[in-house]
Amino acid sequence: MPPRWPRQPTREDPAYRRLDDRINFAVHVAACIAVNSGLWFFHNLNPAWVAWVPWVTLTWLGLLSLHGIYIFVLADYSAGSPSPLSNSNQQGDS
């Protein structure tokens, strides 16, 4: 049974934005794990064929760390902070 949101979900709702950003981060972590595990499997079979795997893994983990820092430390989910999406929509309407 999927979770239910108690009201109409919009990006202007701080609680919904927070949940959406965390789910997005979880999807990125899952993709990183899935792709990197496959790359490391083939790297262990033949290291010369995919010698660049450590660089891909380190780069991806670095980007994932930056994403996590933004989501868990820097993002402002207070009610007064505008969403980046709503801000861009308001600029296009004028």
C-alpha cells in the first residue's frame, strides 16, 4: 500500500518538498549502487578492460556527497522559502 499524502501535494508545501528531495536522493543512491556494483564486477573480471572504474566511483560518490550535504544540511524547508520551480514560473509569467 503506497503512502498517502494528507493534502494536495505541491512543491510550495515545505513538508512535501523535503520528502520529495529525500526520495530523489534515495533514488540517486540506489542508482549509484546498482551501476557501480556492475562496473566493479566487470572490473574484477578484467581490470584492463575497465581501468577507469575507480575514477567513476570516486566522482559519483563525490557528487552524491554534495547532493546529500545540500539535502540534509543546506536546504531550507521553512514555510517562507520559495521553491526554485515556483520562482522560475513566476518570472516567466510577467
